[in-house]
Amino acid sequence: MLLRNAFTSAVQQLTDAHVGSPRLNAEILLMFVLNCDRAYLYAHPERELTPEEGNRYQEVVARRASGIPSQYITGHQEFWGLDFVVTPAVLIPRPETEHLIEAVLPRAKALTRPRIVDVGTGSGCIAITLAKELAEAEIYATDNSAAALEIARENAARHEQQARIKFQETDLLQCLPINYFNFVVSNPPYVGESEEDTVQMEVRKHEPRTAVFAGPSGTEVIERLIPEARAALMPGGWLMM
């Protein structure tokens, strides 16, 4: 099958399955299968896919049409211009979370050696990005999921920040120093179980439930985090979520 025809068929299949941005998803999955960039796709529409490539593309498109996020299929997601490994063990990094980085950086850069802890680190995208941007910072990252911390450590190694970040398996800020940090940063779960029907199907079915839903009302994790952050922060410190 020609690349052009395979791509057109994939767009239609994803459209029929009501997948958002079907053309973008079809491109991402084809680039993944062919290990190429977008320019290659448009420069070689007449390329004949090998039987293996064609079968693989049909397989991943079918998985996406079933609701599995493309990031879990390709195993990657970009955040702050960096490539992060993602699996169903971690929440997929969102562009909106980059606003948290933007809020932390100017305040942290005003300090000589800021001490920062990322609570519920997941893929490690927040902690690793801050480590790359703040060469003098002392950075901790916590998560109560061993599987998530494994992915975070892998991402830290990919970006050569593994020696900069102290990863710890714990619930929120338990077992961490008191009155020590300048910043507690977090992207905590904030969706209530009563709101489940309003959450995208692929999020509630495929992303880690504990990273999305906080409890019946959605504020349960934040309510626990605030007093723990108050204890962990130095005077004048920041809790940023």
C-alpha cells in the first residue's frame, strides 16, 4: 500500500471512531511506525510501505481507534521541548502543566540554591524540567507508585539529571524534612469521582486512576497536601499547584 493511501485510510478510521484530531493522530502513528519526521511523510507520499510496515500501522491505528492514547502507543510525550517516556503507569504530561514551570522559574532563580520538591512526580516531567532549568537547585521528587518512580528515574537518566534529583516513594510529603523547602510544587489529582462522566473516555479508561481522581469531591488530595506543605516549607516558601 502507498504511504498516501495508508494515511488517508487511517484518518478516515480515526474519524469514524470519533477520535479527536484524527489527522494529527494518524501522522504521529505513521511517524512512529516509519521512525521518521513529518516532513518525510509529505515528501514521500508515493512510497510503498512494506507488508510489515503496513500491518504495524494498521495495528497501532486500531489501538488508537479503540481509545488508547497515542502517547501510550508510541511511549513518548513532549513537555517543555523535552521528550519523556510515558506508560500507562503515569499521567500523560499536558501542555497546561508548563504554566507551573513558568510560575516557579522566576521565583526560584531569585534564590541562590533553591530547594524544591515535586509531589506526585509521575513521569518526572516537572522535577526534571526544573533540574535542567535550575542548575543550582536541590530537587526532590515523590510518588506513592513504585511503577511511576521507575519511569521518572528512566526519564531523569535520559536527560542526564539522575544525579540531581532525589526520588522517594512516599505518600505526598511524608518522611521528608520539615521547614526545609523553598518550593513545594505539584500537579495533584483534582477530579471528583462524582464528575467521572465529564472526563474524556480515554482518560478515565486508560490513564492511572489515582493520578486523575482524588476522591468523591476531588479536593481530598489537595486538602491533605496543604498542611503537609506548610510543615515542609521554610518561612516565605511557596506551594504551587
